[in-house]
Amino acid sequence: MSIWWSLHLRREAASVPLARRLLIGTMETAGVDPEISYDLSVALSEACANAVEHGGETPNGGSSEAYRVTAYLDGEKCRIEVADSGPGLPRTQEIRPARPDAEHGRGLCLIRELADHVHIGPKPGRGGTVVSFDKILKWKKDPSLLTA
């Protein structure tokens, strides 16, 4: 089965649970194992929260009021991309774990723990950041298919 969707969301906190619920609903409908769905939904929430918080100022000094989320469920893998139009990450910035007492800075590390492959880089063209990650899917066991 192959499913994909893309959302253009306002940079508001309320957009984060909307994207998360759509992803969970899509994976539930497709029959993805709930643990995998949960891991991906947490990673998506973190990526969206970063876009909401950091994806606002454009390189030319303007302001972007939106970001984009795209999800692909194709065969045995789910790939998710969250793209904003903010200033982007410096090319030399290394993603390091946050201090235990820090209130911010855990999101990208958490995404790396929950996904199989993660890429964080500049958005092609007009600036911004793209966080993309994927995970191999597992499927729910359907008890109605088992024979006694």
C-alpha cells in the first residue's frame, strides 16, 4: 500500500496536534503497529514544534507564517518531512544532547532516537530547514486471519 499526504500549516502551536492526529489516523487505517505509529507521531510532533518555534524569520528579513509537513507510507517504510522557511541551521552546527536541566533542545535528539534515518539540512531554494526522517514499518497482527 502506498499513501502520501502533505499539509501546509500555520506556525501556531495548535497545528502540531493536527499533524500528529492525521499521521496516527493514516497509520491506523493502513494497519501499522501502534508502537511504530506512536514513535513516528512523537518524532513528527518534535519536528513540527521546531518549525513553529524556529521557522519564522526568512533570510531576507521577512516572516513566514507557515510550514509544510509531508508523509509517505510506501511499502515497508514511512518517510516524513517537515520544512520551514526560517533562517535555517548553520552548516557547522552539530546536534548535541541537551543538558539534563535544559528546558529546550531535546527535540532533534529525540527524533534521532525514534527514527531509523534522519536528515536535517537546508531547504533548497529560498532558505529554511528540512527535517526528514524515516522508519521501517511493522504491521498489526490481525487476529481474524489466524486459524485455530
